[in-house]
Amino acid sequence: MKLTALVLALTVAAAATAPAQRRERARDVGIPLEGTPGPLDAITDVAGVEVGHRTLMSGSGRLVVGKGPVRTGVTAIFPRGRDSADPVFAAWFTMNGNGEMTGTTWVEESGFLWGPVAITNTHSVGVVRDAVIEWYVRKDRLRHDEWSLPVVAETWDGGLNDINGFHVTKQDAWVALDSARGGLVAEGNVGGGTGMVCNQFKGGIGTASRRLETRDGGYTVGVLVQCNYGRRRPLRIAGVPVGQEITDLTPCREPCRGGGPRSGLPVAIHFGSIIIVVATDAPLLSHQLKRLAKRAALGVGRMGGLAGNSSGDIFIAFSTANQRASRDSGLAQVAMLANDQITPLFEATVQATEEAIINAMLAAQTMTGADDVTVYALPHDRLREILRKYNRLNP
């Protein structure tokens, strides 16, 4: 047993730090999507953005609070990379507020984001917040600022994870922060998204990007989501009522016998929430970024998201333009895109949000967690069949 536990621990640790592996994503499946993605089709297409994960998976069977099973983690997004202490213009928006994103009072007041955005489970927000501050102290970043109000957001993974066992530690948060990098972004059952459920399929982390045409400025918009919202029936993909077509494969308690309507004890999974991070290199000021953050809601709506009463739908947007604007002690010189030119960025945000949610579900794998609850992955083959039935499958 000890050897098995050791092997599992080493496997999980390796998965948490290994380079992201590209799996079948929305465009690989043939889902018709609008807009032109960046080369990675990820939030890291915005130059300077880095993403890190820490994934925690251990145990199986009956839930024992404090022991597991554990299906959780931390994800960290740095606007200018983990080596930069230069804040970015930012703003946040909540579509439904049954959730938490710390530090947003100061984002609203100052117009800047002063560090990374970290995402974890609902009951680990505090430890991750404190860990970010200590990480900055260890990096000697607080000599000039003297204080820190980190932005840490959450969604609830208690359906699969021992959420009241408080398994996320400050060391886990540090791994997510220290491992942040550009390039491909791991999706699905990773980081803060490890134990999440989306539209009653397995959810988690997803990302996508859009690159505007030259006539619209050639800017890039990148989106990362932690997807943990939604009931099955309203789910739509590319306008197709997928949730009405796939009525089986709902969460159940093992033995599930394939996930059919009588395949095991049905399980009521909490319906909420989604955290969305929008990044752009367009020179937008905080009031414009508030407008951009709001448009992420339209991407959720395209997927059938309803922002239900129990859902925490909280979005933050930032711009990597205007370097050192917050550090200028005199009259800061900043650039601002004219409002008349901002609509293509709105459209890109809607499109990238929609695709990031799809990518989260496509990357996620079927998971069995606490009390033998199983949440099924969205089946790629059946999705293709449904899209073909509605004449919505790209060749």
C-alpha cells in the first residue's frame, strides 16, 4: 500500500509540472467556430502571459474528511510573467455573485492588477491568497509596495473532492506560481480545475485565443476558464442542443454501468460556477477592460449558461499594454484604443470564451472521486455524430 501511494504521489507530482500535452481540442473535433485563433489558441498567445498548475489527486472510495479522496489544485496566471512586478490595467465583472474573487476591491479602485490571478477550490481561497503574499515576500517583491492584495478566485469541487479536508497548502500554491510558463497550456483535469464539473460533464481548465485582423489593429485576446457551471439540458455547442441529445452519462455513484439513466445511484452535483480570465495586448484602460470582461458573459450564454442562483460567474480582464503606467510617479503617458475601435475586441472575447469552455470539456477525462462519484467526460465521437446530424460538423 505504501509503495502504491508513493507511485501515485510521484505520478501526480510529475503531471503537475510536466509540459502541457496537446490533445484533441474543439477545432480538431470539427466544431465550427468563428474567428482566427493565435498560434497556440491559448491565453499565452498574448505575449508575456504565463500559466502554471499544481494538481492534487490521491485516494479513492469513501470520503473521510481530512484524508480524501483528493481531487483539487491551484492554477496561476501571470499577466507579464512571474519575473515581472509591473502591474497591468485591469477590471472585473460578476454575472452572478455566489462566489469569491479576492482583491477586486483594489482592482476596482486603482484600475490595476498587481500580480497573478490564482484559481483554486472554494475552501482554499484563504491559504492560496496568503501563499501568494508570502511568495512575493520570498521573491523580495514587497520592498516598494509594502503590502499585497492578491486576486484569488474559486469554484466548488466538493462533488468529487474532500473540500473540507483543506488539502491545498501554501507549498502547492508556490508550485503553481513557480511553474508558470508561456507556451502550451495544460487543460482539463489540471490545477484548480481538477475536480470541476461543467454542464454535468467533467469540466476544468480550458483556454483559447483570437487574433484580430490587421485592419482592426492585429491585437490578440486570450481567455482561460475554470469551468464548473451549468445543467445538462441547456448545453449548446455551435448552436446544437448537445445537452438534449446526450441525456445519459450523468454523474452517478459507482457501479455506474456506463452512465445510463438506471446505471447507478444518481448524484446531484452543485451547479456553479465559472471563473474567466481575459487577457489582451490591446491598449485598453480599466473602464474599457470592464466592458471587455462583461462580454465574457455572452460566451457563456452561447453555451447555454444561465448564471443560476447558486453560480459564481466572475470574470477579470487585463491588458499587457502600457508598461510601467502604474510605476510612473509623475504624469504617466498611456495609450488608449478609441472606443469606436473596441467592438472587434468584444467579438473576440465572446468567441474565445465559448471555445475555451468547449476545450475544457474536451480535455477533461472521466473522473471517479469522493464516495465513488463518477463524472463522465464529454464523448468526442458522440459529439461528432450530433454535429453531423445538425449539419454543423466541419470536414
